Amino acid sequence: MNPRHAGLSVVLLAALLFAACDRHPVPAGGKSEQAASYEVRGVVGSVEPARGRAVIAHEEIPGYMPAMTMEFAAADPAELRGIEPGDMLAFTLRVTDRESRIGHIRKTGRTTVPVSAPAVNGPSVGAPLPDVALVDDAGRAFRLAEMKGRVLAITFIFSRCPLPDFCPRMNAHFAAAQRELAGGHFRFLSVSIDPAHDTPAVLAEYAKGFRGGATTWTFATGDLAEIRKLASFGGLEIQGDGAAITHNLRTIVIGPDGRVTRVFPGNEWQPADLTAAMKAAAR
């Protein structure tokens, strides 16, 4: 096997089925539709033409992100017809301030695909939220037990996530839901999975692009062990450090009694889904 293709298989085995973000910043809340395009090569791990999505272990994209495995959305789902796991592809990745899409998809060969990693589940409805210690973006230490008595939505992000479909989308959805549920007993919590970089000061600046003047939405960092404890409870799988973080997406709704009422996997849910779930938890 060509060494380049062998390297891709190793990446695929290590991180298959996880949505990924690297650590190069892009505008978080800008309104302009600036776009950048990259030529990419990779190996297909799984594909769902009906959803227009494929998990691809891709090579390094010079100047943008290192080699990793992530789920891509196709600009034209029809381009994924006939694509199978093990296909080697060349394609164009187009990234705007709001979304990323792949297109001009071409098969370049075939390779052996390792066994897929199992899907990671979130917590069961009714599971009690662990009482972890965190630090908010104002530098104040707090515990999740302090949120009891309110309806709480938790998602996981990091400030250097480059693709708008992932961490920035989670925050954008929180922003929309927070406007709908401003006041009352509703609270929102975006927890960084990159505490070494995302200090309270970094998060305070990052939050400006999403939160505005909202007082019911907290961006939090803290000790890595505490964050990993919460992330593990939430069904988050985190891999990598330094040059790249690879992770899936989970958003959790917690009722006033401190127990899970709803789990949203991935990034295809809408703000209206979250507001409905939070209103239901408040009843």
C-alpha cells in the first residue's frame, strides 16, 4: 500500500465516526459570507447518501487543519451516490462563515477500511448530572449543583474549532434558543474541552461573538479531569491534543431535579428543538 494511504488508514482506525475540529481559528460570529476552498484527499469510512454526509479520514490540509477523521456534508448529495467505504477520494472543501461543504468529489482508488469504532451514546433519560467543578468566563469557580432548580442546556465546544458546522453552530443554536427563553428558570452552559488554551479571559472574548448581553448563558473552563468527567457523562468522545482535537457532538438538557431529560447528538437539530425540550423539562 502507498505510505500515504497507509497513514490514512491509521487515522481512520483511531478516530472513525467522530466529528472533528482542529485548532486554527475562524471568525465565530461574523456576518460576512467570506469563503475559502481547499483541495483534499481522503478515505471513506462510512457514507449516507440520503443524508448527504460521509465520514472521511483526510490528509493534512496545509494551512488549515492536520490529518484527521470527520463527517463532511456534501453540497450536492447526489455526488455521494456510488461512493462506498474504502473508496479513496479527492474533493474540494468549501468553508464559509456559516457552513462547510464538500464538492467535485472524485474516486481515486480503493483501500482496506479497518473495523469502525462503535458509536458513542449519551446518558440515559433520568440519569443524574454529576456535580463537577468548573470556572466561568468571568473567572468565578462554581459547581453544577448550583444550577439545580433550573432547566439547564449543556453543550461542548472549544474556541479554536475551525468549521462553522461544529462548535460555532452549537453556540449559534444556543444563542437563538436563549433569545427565545430569556429570563425565567432557563440556563445555558457551553463547556470548553480545551482548558489549556480556553482560559476565562479567552472564553470571555470568544463569547462576545455569540452571547451578546445574555446573563443566563455561561461559557466555562476548568480542570481537565473535571471537564473529562462531565464530557464522558455526556457521551462525548475526545481524542488528540496539541495540534488537533477530534470529538463528537452532544447537547444535553437537564431538568430542575438535576436529571437528564433529553440528549441531542450531532449537529442536525435546530434551536426550536432545544427550546421545545427545555420548555417540556420545565413543566
